[in-house]
Amino acid sequence: MECGDVNKLILIIYLIAFSSCGSYVTVNPKGCYTDGEWKGFLEQDFVYEKQFEDLTAEELSRNYQFFIKERIWTPFGNFAAERVYLKNILRKYNIECADILHYSLSFKNNFMDIFSSFFPFLGSKTIWIYGNLFSKGSKK
């Protein structure tokens, strides 16, 4: 192998190492206004073992009025945050922010998210959003 070939190989390895295996997503609630009440939790409200229980998509669909699973592509990995707006995700599913009583948001890595991270500039992260809506006529 010649010196030029070795340099090209090293360059390819560096390119793959620094451009893959990362995803950086921020979910911005700007412009998503609701009259929902938010409760602060005390430390004793949490049970240590319950922190590690993971509900399945089926359980979330049964227990909440809405469940959204959205894949966000992150072409620039850790170099730049992929910013998404909560109101835009909700609108895709015909949910208005003002109708939300409460919600939860989680970041998940499924097989496709992990597999895509091996390719340069092709990362992704899956967001789960679930919660309940105000019933008709119950808004403040």
C-alpha cells in the first residue's frame, strides 16, 4: 500500500468516525400554549424501581388519548442540533396545543435509529409524545 492510499484510508476512517454515531435533537415548545395545569413532584413521589419501567407503545396507546411516534432525521449528527417545534409535530396529528391537558415527551432509540447512526450524515432519533386532552367544555 502506498503512502497516498494510507492517507486516503485514514481520511475516510476519520470522516466516518466524526460524522456518524450521533444525533442531537431539541424539541422547542415555543408557540405551543395551553391552559393545562402542571404539577411539581416531590422526591418521595418517585419510586426508584418505577423510574426504569418502560411502557410499550401499545400500553401508551391504551392509557392515553393520544400517542405520537415521530422519527426526526439528524443529518449533521452532533455538529448541529436538529430543532423541531412541538406545535408542528402536534399539528401533523390534528392536535392543537390549546387542547392539551397534559403530555409527556421521551426520546427513544429503536433499531432504525441505531442502524442509521453507522452511516455518515444519516442519524435519527425517535420522539414519543403522549398525553390527554381537555374534555369538551372543561377548559378554564
